[in-house]
Amino acid sequence: MIEYQARIYVTLRPSVLDPAGTAVQSGLQHLGYDNVEQVRIGKYIELKLSAADEETAKQQLDSICDQMLANPVIENYRFELTPLSAGVKA
Amino acid sequence: MIEYQARIYVTLRPSVLDPAGTAVQSGLQHLGYDNVEQVRIGKYIELKLSAADEETAKQQLDSICDQMLANPVIENYRFELTPLSAGVKA
């Protein structure tokens, strides 16, 4: 089994309103940052995953994102996989 | 003024407990993903920022993260800046 570090980015689909992002943008303008636009807030998830190979790891991550980490109706996701170690884990 | 796309990653410091991450990991194990470990949940923020140059943009982003996007007591942040366009914006 190979252990992978996964970095997952979950973002709202562009057509979905982001009230939290709008609130942050408004707050930044109150602080004087009137050069900031289009604030969108998403989730960033890190996890470690053991799998036989990268293809299996990707398939599992797709399922994990669809089932638990992202709401596919309103969110998109993408992820990066980095192998951490090769070899049998205890 | 140059317009930049900023991607900001806010993560809990390693020493800070992450109950949401623990809950997700436990949920994944209930779904059968017992090969997943060390789930940590952070924030991913996208915004557009206009600045005279990259150095100014970085300084502004540092202030923005410290003041509004991250809680420096318990969170770390990092960001990436990509120039979107050069030239005066209307």
C-alpha cells in the first residue's frame, strides 16, 4: 500500500451565490480594501489515504468527495495527490 | 494597476484540535473508508485584488489574512498570486 497526502479544494459553483464571501468583501471594504473583488469562500481539506496505486486512490477520493466532502449540486471539487511513502504500512 | 487572482489557504495550526476533521474521518470510516487518516479541514478563499505591483499585493494580502481571513492564534495561512491583466482598470 502506498500512502498519499491528498489536498482537496471544494468551491461553490460559479452560478451559486456566496453570502459569506459577500460579507467578507463588504467587511474588507469597511477596513479600506476597496481594491478587492469577487471573494468566494470554499473549503480546503487535507487527509492521508492509503491505496494500492494512484488510480485507486483517485477513484476513492472521487467517491469520498461526492459522498461526504462536497455537495455536488452546488459545489465543485478538485484534488491533488502526493505519494508520501512506498511500502507496506503496519 | 495590475489585477491579481489570489488563492488563500487557511489551515488550523498542527497543535490545534480539529473536531470537524475528526467527525469527517469518523463518518468516512462508517462509510467503509478505513484507509483515511489525519483529516484536517481548512478554508480556501479566492479573490481578485488590484495593486500597483506584486510586492504591494502581497503586503495587502498579508494584512487581509491577519485582520479578517485567518485567526493567527490558531490558524496558519498561505497564498498564491497570479497576475490576470496588466494595465489601468476602469
